[in-house]
Amino acid sequence: MKKFYIETFGCQMNAHDSEKVIGNLISDGYSQVETFEDADLVFYNTCSIRDKAEQKVFNRLQNFRKAGKDKIFAVIGCVAQQEGEKIFEKAPHVSLVAGSASYNKLSQMLVQLEAGNKRVTGLSLDTDETFDTPMTRRDNPHRAYITIIEGCDKNCAYCVVPFTRGPERSRTSESVLNEASELAAMGYTEIQLLGQNVNSYRDPSPAGMNFAQLLRAAGQVPGMRRIRFTTSHPKDFTKEIVDAIAENPVLCNHVHLPVQSGSNEVLSRMLRSYTRDEYMRRIDWMKNCGRDIALTTDFIVGFPGETEADFEATLSLLDEVEYDAVFSFKYSKRPNTPALSLSDHMDETEKSRRLTILQEHQRQIQIRRNAGYVGRVEEVMVEGFNKATGQWIGRTGQNKTLNFLHHSGDEELVGKYTTVRVTRAGPNSLAGESVSQ
Ligand code: SAM
Ligand code: SF4
């Protein structure tokens, strides 16, 4: 039996793609191993969202070249789709290059490799099929991902995703809901609906559901206790989605709504297709919906032409929204993207300076916000146990990490739900003690 090793870089979409690839490989008779050394086949599932992420895979390929003399190397995912056959020039020991839209042909590609073919590619984006795999090897026994939409039609000026993941293709609502029911039957209680832009979900079947309707239907699947979704584009984020969350506690009170900048000029150059006011209207829907929805976002600093005043507008948006968490990045030039031709690209030192200021500003907001949780009782899903601190690791519906002490014996809590009183708060997590029931 051939053994494979897989390393995954990047976002949840990639993590879930790897689960599907692993499922495929196992059904084809391969077995997974935990170390590079033990493998015959080495897969890198790659990310190209920023230059640093892309360089990681080339460093890996370089570092392991000698040690992997007898191994077959496969580069899959976004770098594979973006660089295509150029990967064979940069790393001649690679034998397979495939983008995510070709994973349904992976078995055929592996047959070609087994037959001794040294250069196999799967780079077509020209597919209507979404990746419905017969088997998905899931990493977590309690929380599962379900892809509802692949690709992206938005073309934001800085972003490589439309080139690496191709145009949008939605799965039928029937297939999504069947997968959710199967997962519930297997004992999963939490699912996360995935897509680059879940809000533009359009059911291709006669049921014709939009995203809010799909969310409502998923919220009715017996056995599911928590439903999350990511990522949302503000333009397609409707009031109907907020209403669905307000009505059903199974739909988690956390929304990740990437904004990228607080300045209208920058948003317009980014081709984001909304203004700050339009974004704030969506935030107001959530703040006034009757449920305490945690808000998180993404920012890019140092986009070409971002002035000091534009950056100040971003800081003022942090204060206005008071996010629960923020993911912030320095703008990184990406191949093929419209932003490359903009003038006034900024030097790295200034981008770093702005990033540090933004992160420190947000840290203070999180310290303040999280302090407000002390004394509250929260329901957590238990994800693990930290031997070093003796604390269980829990996650709240709002997606906050809540580490807690549990005094009654060494009962296995992982995968269970319990209530915890928050006693301490830091910028990135909460701590507490379980409440006896
Ligand atoms: N589809 C999602 C959206 O519209 O927000 C997210 C896609 S991307 C995987 C996640 C985040 O990476 C984006 O929200 C953006 O902040 C960041 N990002 C994308 N391209 C970037 C670039 N060229 N440089 C820096 N950050 C980038
Ligand atoms: Fe990239 Fe914009 Fe699509 Fe998100 S919506 S994946 S940022 S192009």
C-alpha cells in the first residue's frame, strides 16, 4: 500500500479541500502517514493569497529536495493553479500540479503517476462540477466543514482567488442539506458552511434557495447545535441573513464580515463595490437584531495610494464597530491582479508601521470588550484539554476561546457542551470555571 503525507497551507477552504483529497486517496487504496520521511507520495496543498504564503511552498520543496529523492512530489491548490507548469521549472522534482477545480480527477492523475508519467497536470478551471467526494476524511470528530459554493466572481483589485479558484459554482441545497443530515447522524453537532463568498450562494436546483434560505433550512437539521459560515462579502450580505440568525439560536451569533478599509477612496480603488456607510448599515442590522452577534473582519493596510488620512479612517472604523477580532494584512502584490497597475505602491517599512498601529489599536479594543464578559455564563463546545495549564479549551457560540477549570473528576469533556462562568479576560481569550449543573 502506497503511503502519502500531506501538508496544508492557508485558509479553511484549503483545510477542507485537504480532507476531501485525503478521503479520495484513502478510497484509492493509499494510506496516510504523519511524517514526510515515511511517505512515498508528498502533497503540498498551497496558498497564494500573499507572497509570503506562496514562498513557503517553494522553500519546502527546496529544503526537502535531497531528502525526498525517492518520493513523488505533488503541488496542489492555489499556487498550483496560479503557477501551473512553471512549477516544474522552479522545482523539477515535482511530478503533479493540480488546482482545486481538478481534484475530482485526482484518481485519474494518480493512475498516470503510477504508470511512470513524470509530469501530470490538472489545471482546467472550466468545470461546472463542484467537488462532491464519495469520502471525506474529517479531522475533527465534532465540527465539520461543508462547502456550499466554490470560486469567486468578485474580482477585488488585490485578490488572486478568482484566478486560482475560478468562477462561482454553487452546490444544490439538497446536496448540502443531505450532507448536514449525514453529519448529524454521525454525531457531529457543529457545521461550518464554507465558500469564498457564501452570500452569493444560488441554489442551482429548482428549489432556488438563496443563502439566507439555505441557512434557515440548515438550522432545522435535527441534531445540529451550532451552524457557522464563512466568508461573507458585504455587498451580498442581506438583512434576511441577519433575520435568520436572530430567529434561530442554532445559527451562531458570530459574523465575519471582511471590510478591508475604512476609507471610501481605498474601497473604491479596491473595487469592493460598497461604501463605508453601506458597510455600517449591515453592522447596524446586526447590532440591533436582538442577539449579541460577535463581529470580526479582515483589513488590508498599505494598499496602493492609501494616504495617512485613509489609514486614519480605518482606525476610526475600528472604534466605530468595536470588533471582537480582526485579521489584518500588509498589501501584497499578486500576479494578474488589477491593483498591480495602480500608482503609489508603498514601501514595506511604512506598511509594517501601519500594521503595528492597527493591531495595537485593536488589541486595546479587545481588552476592553472582553473585560465586559467577566461574570457572564457562556455555553462552550469543548475542543480539548491543555495538560500544561490543567484547563479545558472551550469555544463559545460567538467563536471566542474560553479556557476553563472543571472540578468534578477526569470525565472526558471533548465534544460536549457545558456552561462556564467567565472569571478573567485577555485580549484574545477568556478564562473561567465550569458551572455545576
Ligand atoms: N473571500 C473573502 C473576502 O471577500 O473577504 C476572503 C478571501 S481571502 C482568503 C482572506 C483575506 O486575505 C481577505 O479578506 C483580505 O483581507 C486578504 N487578502 C487577499 N488578498 C490580499 C493581498 N493581495 N494582500 C494582502 N491581503 C490580502
Ligand atoms: Fe478575493 Fe474579493 Fe473574491 Fe474575497 S470577494 S475571494 S477578496 S476577489
